[in-house]
Amino acid sequence: MKKKIFVLTGLFILFVFMQAPASLIENFLPQNNKVTVAGLSGSLWSGEIATVNTPELSLKNVEYSINPLALFLAKLSLNLDISDRDVDGSLNLKAGSNYQESIELSDVNLNISASTFEQFVSVRGVKLSGDVSSSDLDVILENKRPTNINGRASWRKAAVVFGGKTWNLGDFVVELSTDEAKKTIVGNLQKTKNELGLEGKVTLLPDGMLEFVGSISTKIDQSLYNTVALFNNGKPANDRLPIKFKQRVLR
């Protein structure tokens, strides 16, 4: 009898807990994290946030669902669906008690405007436009830096503003993987229709430097060729010009 009462009491407490209003989320946000939310609706476990503001960007219409069982293991597990003009898509997020040091993202399927993406990377003297998207991307962030990435990313209708001129570049697709031994993230460019005829490999180094080694076609627009040729890594051969550059992209 006592066991039955204990079980019923536990179920009642769990039911009440599950009905907790979404407004309680604000109480769980660290005061020093500079993240604010507004327009909460639904319950603590499933609902919608009208606006989420972080130092990097502002999001609107964010739907969420939290796995309550993970909380009993002192972990956070939630699914996010975002319907914003600059960021649209879904992802799963997992974090432990040290979430400010380590966060796992899985099944990341997002569409982000390139101008918004600029807020997370820095390319000196270059402005980006177009649409950046990910497909079933898995990411591990440690101290806000990616240390493990696997999946596919693309940049459609890519364009850059460099030297006061806009260059329309076409489409790029990168297959991303992690070299755990070297602690680097490697991206192999796939064949796509782009104005450079770009081929090669990009590597994100542990110190936040991005290195590209590859080649471009010599049969592209001459002014575009002359600009990219500043990064030449040798002489043209077989209608290809080898190029190489290195740039810090993570602050």
C-alpha cells in the first residue's frame, strides 16, 4: 500500500512539474551569459520563444522541446526548430553541467544568410552574401570553438565583396570530417558549378586558422582570375593555377 502511494505521489509531482509554465525558463538562464528571451508560451518542456537574443545574433520564432529524463542525469537535451528570416531549420542540443565549456549539436539542418554567418567567423576585408546551409551536421563545441564536425555544408549563390567590388561565385559544397589525431577539421570541396572552377581542401586548425590548398581554372573571368591569383602557390599547369591561403576565422 505504501509503495502504491509513493508511486502515485511521484507521478502527481511529475505531472505538476511537466505543466510548469514556459516563463520559468528565464530563471534558468545564467545572469552572466548575456542571453535573453522574450515572448514565452507553452510549458517548460515544450513551447515557443518569440525572441532569443545573444551577443552574436537575434532569433525569432524558436520552438523547443526538452527531454525531462535527461535532467535527472544532470544533462540538458532539447530540440530546437527555428523559423527566422536569417536562420531557419532545426537541431538537437545536448549539454552537461559544464555546458559553457562543452556543447554537442546533432542533426543540424539549418539555412543561414551568409551575412549572419559573418558574425561567427571573421575574414578580414571580405563581406559575404548568399545562403549557407548544413545537412545532418554533427558538431562538438568546446569553449565556443568547434573541435569536431562531421556532415555537409553548402554555400549557394555565393558572392563576396572584396576590394570594393562584388564577385558572384556560384555554389560550393563541402564534406566535413574531423581528424582527431591532428585535432583539425577537414573540408573536401565537392564538384559544383562555380565561377572559379575551385577544387581543393580546407582545414580548420586548433588555433582558429583556416588553411585552403587547391586550385582554380585558368579559363575564368580574367579580372576574377587576377584577384584570386594573388594567392598562387606555383605556376599554371594543365589549365589550373595552384593556390594556397591561410586566414584566421575564429576569434
